[in-house]
Amino acid sequence: MDPWALALVVVGLPVLLVGAELLVRGASRLARAAGISPVIIGLTIVAFGTSAPELAVNVTAVYAGSPDVAVGNVVGSNIANILLILAIAAIVAPLAVAARIVRADVPLMIGTAALLWLYAADGELSRVEGLILVGGLAVYLLLLWWESRREPAAVEAEFEAGLAGRARSPAGVVRDVAFVAVGLVALVAGGRLIVDGAVGVATGLGLPEVVIGLTVVAIGTSLPELATAVIAGLRGEPDLAVGNVVGSCIFNVLAVVGLTATVAPDVIPVPPTVTSFDLPVMVAVTVIALPIVLTGFVVRRWEGALLLAYYVAYLVYIVMGATGRPTEALSEVMLTFVIPATALGLGLAAWAELRGVSPPTKAERAAGPEADQDHGGAPTPGPQA
């Protein structure tokens, strides 16, 4: 085993965790001070920042003569965002979900995933399609800005307790902006160190290159989202955690794929295996996210465990297929377990909707993860934006 590769992992992990802590702390304080809900911050600044590794990898790939990895990188990251990152964050601390994410952002996440699948169906992505995706990103950001301008009074009252009487001094604002900037840089740097180190360790252990690419690299580029979501959940900022995951999926398609296709010197080829298997899986995963967040407007620990089981099954399937091993037995398991589990999730969502379950109130969120986990047993008065 290469000791240098192991050292990169050892150094990268604390850099990643410190970056996540600074980013979440700075972003949540800025949101409160500006009267903007943390979910908007999570859907924009945090989501775009944690998607920076994917953007850097894609642009580098198309100019290094490996454009076929561009779409696969985004597809794999989006699948990991939901099935791995959201799952682990929910297992660590059940996540309350803001109503606007359920009614607007998750459907948009599903729509962008389906649009990418449609564009890639012919086996390539053109500059025109990239420009359309970037245009969609501009519209999305404008809508988020417009919504943030409509809600300051309500959000100001909701987060007054979180300010705890702290003065909104210019120095404090500068400090929090610095936290966000340094946190983003540390997230990207820490994620890069861990990916490089993990690839070196895996190579030293004799693992096949294809397995390394499908597992270590795919998960490694999603480490910033994972660290941010877990830290946000532990710090009592579920809006940042869920908004980061959903926003990253949206940004990955509209910004990362859109900008990559726009600046690429030629059309981006999409491998047949991506169009026939991975893209459909990505769309299915985003659809599964809707009933998950609908059940009581909380992503509970058992739901996180279910998502994690999906991801393990997905990894096993692609590794077996890539190494030439038969996948019939696993396909049978998927048909007998995954599809019924999905149907169960949809049934739970319908049951919750029929009972009129509403999002948890701010007081219930403040009560802690245990209250979030138990929420949904009875309807609560009044919807919450």
C-alpha cells in the first residue's frame, strides 16, 4: 500500500469536515441575518459550492479528451446524493423537510432528471441543449430570488430566536461570508485529497480500475455534499441538509451538464450503458425521493436505511456487470425487493396525504430529531412554507 495515498486520506478527512462546519455555520447565520430562509441558501450557495467538484471534473474531462465521463459523473453523483447522502444524513439525525421543497424543488429535480434523459437518448449532448439547461438554471435562480424577496417578514419572525440578540454588525457579516468562502474551498480541497488518496489505496490493494471508478471516485466527488448534509443535520439545520441534496441534484443537471455541454469543443457522447441503465435509475431515484419526503414531511431513520439499501444494491449491480459476473440473481432480488419497497413508499405517501399530514412547525423542529422522527402521527394545524 502506498503510504502517500493513505496520508492524503488522513489529511483530507479533517479538511473536509472543517469545511463543512464553516460552510454550514456561515450560511445559516447569513440566512438569518438577511431574513432569507436556510432552505434558499441550501438550494443556492451551498448546493452550487458542493457541486464544484463535479463541474471541475467535467470541464477538465472534455478538454482532456475524455468527454464520455461527463454525463456519467453527474448521473452517478445524483444517484449518490439521494441514495447515499440523504440516507446517511437521515440515519444520523431525522430530517424535517420544508414544504416548498416538497411542492416545488423535488418536482423540479424530477423534471431536470427526465430532461437530461431525454436529451441524452440520442447518445450525445449538444451545445444548444447545454444552453437550454443553463437558461433553465437562470430561470430557477430568478424564481428563488423572487421568492426570497416575498418572505422576509415571516422568516424574520421565525428566526428571531436563532439570532439570540446578536448584533448584525458589518464585521459579523464579513466573518460569515469568510466562513462560507473558506468552507467551500476546504470542501473541494478535502474531497479532492480523499479521492486521490482512496484511488491510490485501492490501486495498491489490486482492485480493478473499473471498480475504483464506479465506487471510490463516484462517492468521493459527493463527499462535500455528504459532509455538509451530516453537519447541517447535527447542528439542527435540516433545511440546509435537504436543500443541499435537492439543490445539488438540480445544479448538477442545469449547471454542471449545461455549462460542460456549452463550453465543450464538440458534442458530448453519452455511453449506451448510461442511457439504457444509469439515467433511468437516476430518474427512478428522484421519483422515489418524493414519497420519501412526503411521509410526514420528515426523512426518518428507517427511510434513510431504505435509501441506503437501494444504493448498495445499485453498486453491487454495476460492479457485477462491469466485471462480467452474472446479474440475473440480483435482478430477481431487485424485482422482489426494490419494486415492492418503492410501492410501499408510494402507499405511505398516499396515506399521509389522505390523513392531511402537514409539515412540522418551527417549535417541533426545535424540539430535536426525536420530535421530528415521531412527527406525523397526527395532523398539525396550518401549513408552513
